[in-house]
Amino acid sequence: MGEITNIMEYQVIAKQKLPKMVYDYYASGAEDEWTLKENREAFSRILFRPRILIDVSKIDMTTTVLGFKISMPIMVAPTAMQKMAHPDGEYATARASSAAGTIMTLSSWATSSVEEVVSTGPGIRFFQLYVYKDRKVVEQLVRRAERAGFKAIALTVDTPRLGRREADIKNRFVLPPHLTLKNFEGLDLGKMDQANDSGLASYVAGQIDRTLSWKDVKWLQSITSMPILVKGVITAEDARLAVHSGAAGIIVSNHGARQLDYVPATISALEEVVHAAAGRIPVYLDGGVRRGTDVFKALALGAAGVFVGRPVVMALAAEGEAGVRNLLRMLREEFELTMALSGCTSLAEITRSHVITETDRLRPTPRL
């Protein structure tokens, strides 16, 4: 395999190892995939303003998320059906996240149940929730997650319908027959069967509640004591509504560019959301993070932390648990190096003045 020197290299290996249908499911975006490319390219247009001659012999990357202390502001985003990538699936991701001292978010559509993930050992875990038409199923699932020791709900709000993922349509995507969506096993919810296009799109059309609205955040609060993060906010208007609804935090996300194409990259939408939240609740970023430099840029623009999704399943496909451990280690080391070279010894020292965005470059520079 040769030495892996950055996390993007795992995607090359995953493409070689995985069946085409599975790789395409993980890697593809919606329609023209403009937002998929933009999620990465927008980071490349943000430049650094590093400060020098600062003692950076000791660097502290620890932070707290909803009151839980973690080793770094880099967390694992929910990605579905991880046993398609590797037989250990979510078990491996849970163990690797725990070893790294960070948070794993388990997908509703995991191929391991909430109870199975908890059986891997201690760790701080959040649960990503899709709201089904049958609200009793949702209540049951939320209560199971809470009983199992999950600490928060990440409510996905950008998927009343599944985005048009043309690779899945071409491949007639369906969950491999030896796997199931474990959290829904034994429930009469229909199966992700072969369809005329994407089996997942047909499943979502049949099961997911399109009537979901802001009042349902209150409904969720009535059935659980877990804090609720609203995942899928990319505008100031919705950020203010999230605060008003009593959300514990916001995750700026465009669903890995898999829903509506031609929405901005999450890093481009971040500042608007941060300004609207106005410090009342924390704002996190999900999407496009591939380097420690990306983590620093997100924090400089106001994020309290970042979630990493696609790279985790690529590392999992390439090397199982060891791959995910290595991925989290590399991101941590790159982030620490970026802090040192920017003159920051703690997260609190990372400020807006450490970066220049495209908007900044368009403003006239005052004469000194």
C-alpha cells in the first residue's frame, strides 16, 4: 500500500477495493456535483495570516462539545451503511473515535444498532436521526439511543426527499443482501429493494416524513432529554429559527453535497450562520474537511468544531479500524502543526484575523 501521507489517499485505495456500486454511493454527490467539488475548492480560496515569534512549544487542542470534553475539535460525522465498506463497519469507527478521544455520530441508517455500537466500549456518541412517517418508530429509536448512553441527537433537516444522485440511479443502488439497517430490524417498514432507479431513493420516498417542520424540534424535546443539534442549516434565517426552536447547536451541512446541488460550500455558508447565531448556541461545520488546515480555517470563521464524514468510510474501506485511527491521527497532527505555524497555542487564540477570505480580498485595503 505504501505509506499514507494524507487522508485523501485513502479514497484512491477505497476505489480499488470496493464494488463500483458501493464506492459510487459513498463518493458521489447530487446531479452535476458542483457543490461536491465546491465543498473542497472553497477551502482552497481561504488564505492564512500567520503570526510569528510566539512560543508554541505547548499547544492545547482540547475543547468541550455540549459539555463533553474531547481531545480535539474534530469529530466523526454520520455516514450510513458502513459495513458495505468493511465487515467491522460502525464497530471499527466507534473504537477508533473512542481511542482518539473524540465523538462519533451514528447514522440512523447504520448497519450496526445503537446497542451494538455501545457494546464496543466507552466513548461519547451522538445519534443522527431521520424522522419517519411513523412517529412511534422515531420515539422508540430515540429512547433506545438514550438508554444505550448516546449523548445528543443530530437531527437531519435537509432530506424531506432524497437528492438526485445519478450514480445510484445508474447502479440501481441497493443495500447488499447480507446487510440490514440494524436500527429498524424487525419493524415492518419495508425493505430497500431493487427499484427502477435508486433503491435508497424509493425507500426514503416511502418512509421519511416530508411534513417535518420547526415545531417537530419541540416535539423531539418532549420525548427525550438529549440535546438536539439541527444538522443541515446553511442560511442566517434558518440559524435564527434554530436558536428560537431551542436547538442546542447547529451543524452547517449540505449533506456532503448529496441533496440540493448548487448550494454553497459549507465553509462559504459558515460565517453567515455564525453571525446569525450570535453566540447563543454553538455552530459546527460538516463537509469538505480533508486537512488540518481546513479545521483551522473553520474555527477561524467561527465554528466550534468540525465533523468529518466521507474520509472516514474511505479509510475504513482501505484499512478498517487502523485506517480510521490513522485518519484521525493525521488530521490531529496537521491541525496542531497549522496552529503552531499560525502562532496559536489554544483554540481560543484562533481568530478571524488569522484568515483572509474572498470577501476580504474584494474590500478596499485602508492605507496605513
